Amino acid sequence: MRPVLFELGPFSVRAYGAMLVLAFAVGIWWATREAKRRGMPPERMVDSGLAALVGGLIGARVLYIILDPVLGWRDLPFIWRGGLSFHGGLVGGMIAVAIYGLAVRTNPALIFDTGAPSIALGYAIARIGCLLNGCCYGCPTTVPWAMRFLNPTTGELTPPSHPAQLYASAGSLVVFGILLFLRGRARVHGQLFLAYVGLYGVLRFLVEIFRKGYTSEPTLGYLTAAQGVSIGLMAVALVGWFALKAIGARRADIHR
């Protein structure tokens, strides 16, 4: 755990913010590679990434503050201290990219598909920022890789706990690999992005099992709010995937 990476005079470079910047840079790099592979101008994904960054940060911070009873709207600008909801960021980023795509007359679904692997890759890096920041850890455990974190409520170190941040990071790399496998098999624009949404829902639901009762409180019976949203994401992704598949099959029949 290292919330501050280093200091430059009066300025502190915080791990969480630094890893977010790195995640964005790596994500944009991969997205431009994907754009070239799909015959799209690479700068289109750079612009889309900037739109997603702005919309995503706003959505992520707003939803986090809504769900966190401790923070208030006065804390909205201080994202470098931690406290972003990926669900909110996903929705905010989607809205911003959709608006951008329509403005430049590019199918937003194509942009979503091109950027989907980049989201998974960036998420894996961003969760390392959570680990360094000491947030989003899991429940106490005796596994050999357990770690101790600073409890912000008591100011004391936790007992050896699950590094849930690393689970999320490793899982997102697996999702990244699955998306690379699927990208040549998705026949309709939007399917690959829906695959990411569904896979992320599965990953987040599983990671929340380790966080429940510690850095994520149950609010929906036995489920955390994130697990409830994740179930919704899985359902939307599953229905959307097969709906797009049916549309693609119908188009193929028409053109025969």
C-alpha cells in the first residue's frame, strides 16, 4: 500500500491518480491499434477516448457520491483521493461516446466494439491504483497472499485480508483475453461491447463476494449495490447479444 508515489516539492503524486492516467494512456494506445485493424482513423478513437474520459469521470464520481453516505457534493472534484464507481463511469462514458459518434457520423456501436478490449485493459491497470491507495480490499483471510490495509474508519491496519483489487485486475485481464478471442466472431456491431458488459458484470459480482461487509456493504438483502447492478448488466448483455445476433441473421437472409 503506497497512496503517495513520490513528492515534488509541495506537490504529491498520488498512486490512484497516476494509475488512472496510465490506464487511460494504455487504453488509448490499444484502441488506436484496434481502429487501424478495423479500417477506422486512429484519431477517431483518441477523440472518443477523451469524450469517454470526461463523461466517465463525471458519471463515476457522481454515482460514487450518491452511494457513499460519508461523502457530499463538495467532494465531487477530488477524484485523486479515490472514490469512483465503475458502473457510473461506464454509463457516463457510453453517453459521451454516443454523442461524439453521432456528431462525427460514426456508428457509436462500432466505436464501443473497438474500445471494448481497451476498457478491460485499462480497468486492470486502474485496480492496481486501488491496491496502492489501500481501498476496495476484501475480507480477512488466511491465504498466503493476504495483505493488510489501513482501515480509514479506525486508523488501524486490517487483519490479513483478501487483496480484492488484485482479483479484479487479474480477472479483467482474463476478460481482455476473451474479448480478443471473440472480436473476430462478433458479426454485428455492438456485440463485442455487450460481451464486455456481461463479462464485467460476472467479474464484479464475484469480486464483491470478497468485499461484502468490509469495503462494500449489502444494501439489497444479501447483495451489495454493485452486485445488483452487475446482475442487471449481465441480463442486458445477454438479451442484447442474442437480439443483435437475430438482427444479423435476418440481414443475412435478406441479402441472399
